Amino acid sequence: MDPLLQSAILSMLPVAELRGGIPLAIYNGFDPLLALAVGVAANFAIIPVIFLFLDYLHVHFMKIRWYKRVFDHFLEHTRRRMHRHVERYGYWALFFFVAMPLPLFGGYTGTLGAWFFEMERKKALLVIAGGLLLSGIIVTAIVVGGVKALSIFVGAP
């Protein structure tokens, strides 16, 4: 499989998202700006699908015991982390939550939060896209900086 396609797929998966896809693309020798663009685009591409899932299929899946248990746990986790911030800062809280380059702080959880708090969909999509872009820039800078720092210590070109 093409390494750039692998990076795009990894960027679409929960937990890893672009935090896994961008480093993989850079590791495979792709230009950091291309890695950033592919990671952010792929991660964002899944967001409308998540909204559609939550809007239409979620009700049916809640009848499945293991799904309900996992979803309730994930929802409670999101509620605890975001509620007071969303109440106070609104869309800015969503932006910075998605922008944090840490696992479980990305597009999936941000989308779930926007859906749960019934945020206006178009604004939420824009805010999530902005958060993913900032997160992607941070991840790219960390990876590129780490590679350069490592090359200094190891003596690689």
C-alpha cells in the first residue's frame, strides 16, 4: 500500500488521527507540508461522517449492549472534560480542545462534544477544522524539530 495512503488512513482512525498520520508520512520521506495537508484533510474528512452517524445511526446502535457501554463511557468522559469549558468559552473551548495534539483530544471527541452540546453544525465544522489545522501544525513542528535535533546528536545528514 502507498505510504501516503497509509498516513491518510491512520489520520482517519480514532485515537491516532493526524497525530499518527503526520509522523508516519514524514518518516516515510514525504515533505512535511504535504504530510500536514494530507493528515489534516484526512482527519477532517471523517468529521461529517461522524456527525451523520450520530444523527441517524446512533439511536439504533444504542440497543446493542457493548456499544451503549462504550458510548456512554466515552460520552461521560467528554462531558466531564468539556462541560464547564463549553459553558464558559463556547466555540473557543471546542477549538482548543481539538487543537491539543494529544490522544483523545481530536476531531472525534470534538465532534462528539459539538453534537452533545448541540452546537450549530456549520460553526462547529469550521471550528473543528481550525483546531485540526493548528494541531497538525504543532505535530508537524514537533516531528520536524525532533528529527533535526536527533540528526544533530546522531550526526546524520
